[in-house]
Amino acid sequence: MQKNYGSGRWRKLKGIATIQLEDGTMCEAEIHWYEAQGIGQKEFKIKYILE
């Protein structure tokens, strides 16, 4: 992460969000991302679709 976005205290975080799929349907999903103070959130990944 430091090579791409700079130095900082990078943390891997996860949470639940409402997302819109390519076909237009809305659903809740567990997402993971990296975050550093002063830099922000980077590299969001959808891990699981929750039903």
C-alpha cells in the first residue's frame, strides 16, 4: 500500500453497505477496504452479498 498511495498507518477494515449491482438491483454486501488517516479509503472489494 505504501508504494501506491504513500506512507501512513494502513489498516484493513470491513463493513456492511448497500450497493447497486450491474443489473441495477440494490442489495447489502460485506465490503473490505484499506484506510489511512490523511489519505482516505482505497481498494474497495465486495466480499459477500448478504440476503
